[in-house]
Amino acid sequence: MKNPIDWQKILLECKNNIKTNIQPCLKTLKQPQPNLGMGAGGDAMKPVDLAAEKAIIDTLQHHDVSFTLISEESGIKKSGSTPEECYLTVDPIDGTTNLIHGLPFYASSIAVSRKPELSDVYVGMVVDLFHDVIYTAFRGEGAYRDGVKIESSKNAFLDDAVVGLDLNTFKYKDSISKVTAIIENTKHIRHFGANALEICYVANGLTEAFIDLRGKIRTTDVAAGFLIVKEAGGIVTTPDNQPVNVKLDPMQKLSFIASGNMQIHQKIVSLVKP
Ligand SMILES: [Mg+2]
């Protein structure tokens, strides 16, 4: 019988190895970035994305973990003798555009599940790579920022709230009416450009909610963050207030609302126009 996998240790090693592996890429950001084609999630791949992904794969293989990788970059890859026993849903770098532009907001996201389903994720880690901060959650055991327990905001009032809203490449002519009421009723709207980390900001109570209604975000970006915010006391649903339950796949896309508490969540849901 195999020993249980020490995810705490392995994920910390992943974080350290990602940081080491991407160092050479960070030094050449001012140079034109080579075109490496499209990643499995549909974005152009950069050397830094692949360097981070390699760090994750190498770390797992070093620990002799069999896994099925579900990655924004390489798509679905199997490794080891029993890859169907462990699914690793990964966005090696979330916020690559920020990184390349020198904007200090980008992350790595790793989620672990026994089935390729979002609802089955039981371990999640998001690493704020610029600030060297690690957010983790184990299902049923709470959420942590650098090992210190975190809780989402209890503020129920949008007129006193900071709410993240992803409008990037939003087809606003078709859909702006969905979000106008939220913008009009919220004290401060923000978007920093790395959804995995922005969901952790909700978990940590730095913002009251994060909303993405574009139908474009991938499970690779949110799988870890959703567990972290829920373990911190937050709520995650679809825009029509249903549980988000989709397949973990690089091509799977969704819309969601993540909130710090039920009261503010219900207000946001009521303001979203179908
Ligand atoms: Mg990415």
C-alpha cells in the first residue's frame, strides 16, 4: 500500500520550483517573446508559461505521483502508472500578460481531485508569484494564506464594497446590461487581471466579491480558487445562483460569482440580468 500523498509538502515544492524555473524568463521579458503557438486553453503560450508548467510536472514526477494533468498550456497529459487516481488542474501562470508587462499581479494555480470534476477538488493552491504569498485549502480544513487561517468578508453592503469584475474582451454591446446594475450599486469596482488570485482576494476578505459573467473563464483558472474561497467562508455560484459543477477540462468555460458572504451574494445575484 502506497503512503498517502503529502500535498502540503509537494505543493510548497511546486511553488519553489516554479519560482526558480521562471527566473530566466523574467530576465528576458524586455525582449520580443517567441511565438510558441496556442495553449490548450486557447491563449498564446509564452516561455514563462511552459517553464512554470514544467516545474509542476517535474515536482510531481520527482515524488513519484501518478497523475492526469489538465493544463491551460499542454492540455491533458497522463503521467505514471495510475494516472486516473489523481487529477491535477493547473494554470501554470495566471496573468501572463501582467507578468510580461511588468504588472505585479500574476499567479500559479493548482487543484487536486480524484475525478475530473470541479466539485470534486479537495486540495487547492494559488501562489502570488510576485509577492511570494501562498494561498491553500484542503476541503473541510479551512483556507490559509502563508499558513495563517483566512476568512472572507462579512460586509453585506455593496455601497461599502470593493468588487472585482472581469470585463476583459467582454462583448459589452451584447451583454453590458448584465453588469450595469452591479456597477451602479457598488462602491468600488476593480479588475487586476489574474482571476485565480482575485478569487483568493475574496477568500482573504480584501474584496467582497469577484464576478465573471463573460462565459470565457476556464476551469484551469478557477478550480483551486473556488475551493479556497469556499473554505474561507465564501460562496460560489453560477450567475443564476446554481452550484458551479462542470467537467475539469482545458476547454471547459464558465461564468461565476464568488462572494465573501451569503447576504452580499444574494444582492449581486439579484442585480445580474439574465
Ligand atoms: Mg495561464
